[in-house]
Amino acid sequence: MSEEVIVSYLASAIRLSVPLLLAALGILFMSRSGILNIGMEGMVLIGALSGVVGAYYFGSAAAGVGFAVVVTGLVGLLFGFLVITTGADQVVIGTALNLFGLGITTVFGRSLLGMGQEAVRVNGIPSLRIPLLSDIPYVGEALFDQNVLAYASYLLVPAAAFVFYKTNWGLRVRAVGENPLAADTLGVRVHRIWYICCLIGGMLAGVAGCSLSLGILNQFTENMVAGRGFIALSAVIFGKWTPLGTMGASLLFGGADALQLRFQSFGIKIPYQFMLMFPYLLTMVALAWFSGKSKQPAATAAAYKSLADRNG
Amino acid sequence: MEPILEIRGLVKRFGSFVANDRLNLAIRQGEIHALLGENGAGKSTLMNMLSGMLEPDEGEILYKGKPVRFGSPREAGSAGIGMVHQHFMLIPALTVAENVLLGLKQDRSPFFRFKKACAEIRELSDRFGLDVRPEAKVSDLSVGQQQRVEIIKTLFRGAEFIILDEPTAVLTPSEVKDLFRVLRTLKEQGKTIIFISHKLQEIREICDRVTVLRLGRLIGTHSLDGITPADLARMMVGRDVAAPVRKAGIVSQTNRLKVTGLHASESGVPVLKDISFRIREGEILGIAGVDGNGQRELSEVLFGLRSKDAGIIELDGEALQRQQPRSMKEKGVAYIPEDRHKEGLMLQMSVEENLIAKEYRKRRFSKGGIISRRRMRECADEQIKSFAIKTSGASVPVGRLSGGNQQKVILARELMLNPKVIVAMQPTRGMDVGAAEYVHKRLLEASEQGCSILLISTELEEVMALSDRIAVLYKGELLGTMDRESADRDRIGQLMAGIRPNASFAI
């Protein structure tokens, strides 16, 4: 294979990994604190739409990202309110959020941005070529000729690792995810930790959505997330709830997605629908193989009413 | 001596139930004060109010002469009151240092300084002789060590007043000795300790004074000089308590259950190694040992809940192939599981449904797959009466019953089968003196009628009181079987800690 083919494959693998990684990091924050967010798919969809809407009405991609982060941050807090304060079942709320996300983005996508060929196109997030680094053969161009969100996602991985393992707040997040009661008896404000993690998760969902709509297609299309929210959830599990592992898993799944696109363009005589299945199949196999061996935070999806509230 | 903590007219209600009824109590600075009472006497409620987990409805708490009111454990902790819960409040996936530091700010810095924390914890650990390695992961520690981590947690937060809730319930005899050594060091350094327990011997050994609670009321506070265990038991239960007595002698020579060379493993790790024993008709074989040494696995293999790797299990001389719970039940094996809530009962379902849960397929209760509710009710009423199960009716969810009564439901269900063998795993775990006495009585009755019982318990007293022969399980091995006459506490205690004597025992 020529260098060109390999470089273009790597570049597209990374481009497709970025939304997964951003969404997965959002899930990771929630998951380490013990909140199971299967509604990520819906959150990312809302983020993707708000990004384009923001970019269209405010006139710049940056404003679009900012708008999306605000919107999905609010969605994250709403999710938090439902599962934390009212104690609703996290699986039910997550499922509802997915359905809600699909419905509301379809409605507002059509009414605000039009549909089909007439759908609004906006200026996407431009690529930013980093001098010197991008000249490294093979990986240089793939890694360092991407848009700002991609670079942000690279930096978020060590940042998340630092927060989780080197700060007091990160220790509290991990502790709450394992045993909220124990954390509470030590004076950790469990609900506050959960709300902050939901907020972070929501905001990252917005960025993830923008990396799809503004970073890759420059427009919004219905159900454009296409299961990536769920794949991100798998990436967290596959990555054993660590930032680095999550990144590895995101790259694997993103790479599979890119490979599937390559296969289609090679003109192999297999119906393209089967090609489309490849990343999802890989996700299933990876999960079936690994999830038994990794340990999720012990208090995942457990409702908890804080001691102080019980008294009041 | 000056009281460090005083309670005046403290009342706590849950709905219409009065858990603590006008309690008055004064704890002296630097003493080890025992709090004694049966389950449901209100010990935990009282301690939860002192440690900020609950707020009192009436009355006041004076700490160091000042009235205090704690809205949360954090407030109690910063006042200097720490609590070591019976079920540890530890996070197994984290290290000792992380568990200790959780919720604190080191020098107001947002960063977690692992090395500095470790050094501070080591210093504290040395000062009080706690012997805990701060770098270790909590899940790798023994139960005794985990308890010491809990003590360090309170000390690290500057606790002057430490409450220990049933601290010896989970420990081996030698770990109990270590704990008492630590408690004496704490006392020497001026800490005040409340020691909750229902083990009278231990209270006599370590405590200065004792307060007895019964049904939410305070019965009295006494100095431990000149008070006998029998006095304490009477105060606690409200009547004289007779210890169960096993009548020696009349055991037949016929083998009922014979196990030879039993091996089992859990994901490749051996959990049972070459276990052999026999139980004769009407005999009780007690298996002592510290929790987690294969007791659970042994009982599960015997009842067919877990597959064995090798070995022969014979019942009345017939070797059992591929045993499964249902076939074991049909063959007359009853099973009292360790955890009533998780395995023994369906808590949401009614008492009557739980009672017939092993017999519902019999013609007596169902025809063509349809259960006769009338017969179920008749049977349940009969059992409720015969076992004196306290419930407001047969249709009440079993989860609403007290622990002792739940155990009676299990006992009734299993004995209803007229079993040949009972595998009883911790049959009185977490039960108070009165309820435990009843369970023991029924088990002894069953054995007198010829039923063979495998009694697995971590309570040495229980094993020694009931068994005809006693074996010790240590790391999946049966270390020796001895007759009750030749069994003494020290010897069993050593075996429980894995110290093998040179002499070998006959099996």
C-alpha cells in the first residue's frame, strides 16, 4: 500500500475517533461517579444540532460549539436532576433521553435548518496544521493536521487522568462511584459530585456532537450520530474505565469505522450494508470478550439519598 | 471523672415506632463503655444520633459540656466523634491512604499528595500500634486490617470519642486480641470508646462500664466489677437464658452423608482442597473457621449450587452424580443459606409463598400448574403457629419481618421437608440471643429425630455448643476433625489461624 493510502486512512480513523473519544470521556466522568448514562446518543445528537444552529445564527463555528456546550450542559443537568434528585431509574431516563434527542433534533433540524438538499450548510471548524509535528512521516499528517476539537480531545485524555488520580476532587469522584454511603460519612457531598459530573458529561456530549456536525459534515442530518453514543459507552467499558484505555478503545472503534468506509470505496462486491455493520460488530465482540473481565465502579446506577437529606 | 458526653431524655421515633425512649446516659472521659442489647434494642439508633447519621426527635446531647446537634457525619467528625461501622465504610477499589484522605483537604490544596498522606498515616499507625500499610489496596487486606483502617480514618480526623459498632463480629479470636490491644492503647492515650456488642465475655474483658438497652429503653448502667454474664444476659433479654445443650451419646453408626476427596475451584483458583468427612445419622458436624475460608463454597457444592472438580458425595451409601439443587432437595437435603436476604427468601413475596417455595410443585399445593391458595394458606398458618413466627398475617411480605422471624420462616420451610440432611450455613448470623436460642433448639430437635446436620458457623461458641464433632476449615482445607470431648478453644483457635499441630487427627 502506498504511503498516501495509509496516511489518508490514519487521518480518517482519527477524525472518526474524535467524536467517540469526546463522548466517551463525557461518559467516563459520569461513570466513574457511578452514573450510568446510556442517553449519550441523544445528548450527542442534541449537541450536533445545536452546534449547527449556533453556527448558523451566530455566524461562526466557534459560537456554534459554545452554544452546543451550553445546551447539552443543560441537558446533562436535566438528566442529573431526574436521576439524582428524583432518583428515577437511570436506564429508563437514558432511554427516554435517546428517544427525546432523536425526536427533538428531527423537528428542530427540519424547521430551523431545512431538509434534504436544501439543508443549511455552515462553515465548519477549520483544520489547523501544526508545523514541524505534522511533518513526521505517516502519523504526523494524520495526527497534526486536524481541527481544534481533535487537539482538544488529545489534551483531555491526560487532563482527565490527572483529575481522576492526582486531585482530591478526582478521588471523591472515584469514591462516590464505588460507595456513596461511605463517601457521605466522610463528608463528601455526593449529590454535588454527581451534578458536576453530569454537567461535564453533558458539555462533552455537546463538543462531541459538534465534532461530527461542524467538524466532519458541516451540516446537520437526521440521526447523524448513528449509534456512536452507544459505541462511546462501549469504549469506556472496553477501556476499563480509565482515560487512556478509553482513548485506545475509541481509536479502535474509530479505526474500524474508517476501515468500513475504505472497504466501500474499494468496490468489493459485498452489499455496503454489511460493511456498515463492521464497527458495531466489533463493538459487540469486544464487549462480549472483555466486559466480564473488567470491573465497573461498584455503585453504578445506584440511587442514593444523602444522609443530610434523610434527616431533613 | 468528668463526663465527656451526656445524653438527656433522648427520643427517636420512626413513624409510630419508638426506637429510643427517653435515654439518659453519661460517658466518662477515657473509659471504654460497653453498649449491650439485642437486635432492635436501639443501640444502632442511639449511636447513629451521636455520629450525625440521624437527628434526635427530643432531648439533648452534651459533648464536653456543651449542647450539640449534628446534622451530618461531617459535623460530628469535626467535633471529634468518629464511628467505626459494623459494615465497613471503606472503598475496596482504593488504597488505604485514599480511603483515609477521602473528603479531606490536605493543606487546602486541590491536589492529592499520595506520599505525604502515606507518611502521615504511617506515623499515626505506629503511634497506636495499628500496623497498617497505607499503600495497600483495601480489597487486599484482611477483615481485621480493614477494621484498623476504619480506626485510622477516625483518628486522622482528630477523633477523641470513637464508637465501634459490633467490632468483633467479623474477627477471628486472634484478631480480637489484636483489636483489644489497640483499644487499650487508645484508652491510654486518652481516647474515649463506646464498644457495642452482644458478646458478654468480650465486654467483661475490655470494658470499664456497661449500659444495657432493651426495646428502646435504657435498663441500666453498671460498673463491670461484680456483675456476672448471667446478670447481663438477663438484663438484655428480660428473662433467664438457657444455653443450648447437646445431649451426647445416642448417635447411630450408619453413615448418612459421606464426602471423599472433594475439590472445587473458582475461576481456576482452588477454593476447596481434598475435603473428606462423614456425618452419621442424627449427628451434628460443626465446621468452624474464619469467614471466607471456603465455607460458602462447601455448602454450595453440597447443595448442588456449585460444581465440584473432583470428589465423591454419598448419601445413604449412594454416590450422587451431577447434583442440582432440585435433585438434592428431592433426596432430602435441606439448605439454610448464609444470607437470608439474598439467597434464603424472596423479600417482596409473602410469608406463605416463601414457606411453600420448595414444595409448591407437589400435588399437595398445586394441580396442573395451578396453586391452591387455600392449601397454601392452611399450611402457612400451621407453620406460623408451630414456629411462633411473629407476623400480622400469612400474606405479609416476608421482608417486613424482623431478622429472627425471617430465619424462622426459612427454618420452617426447610424442616417441613423432613430432611435427612441439613446444610446450615451461619444459621444464627446477626440474630440476638433469644432468637438464636430458638433456632438452636429446633436444630437439636431435628437431629434427635435422626436428621444429620452440617453446621457451618464462624461463631466458635455456636459450633462448640451444638456439635458432636468439630472440624476446622482453613483456606479450603479441612484441618482436622475432633470429638466434642477432645475439642478445646485454644486448639480450634489455632487451627482457625492455620497453625497445624503435629499430631494428625482421624477423619
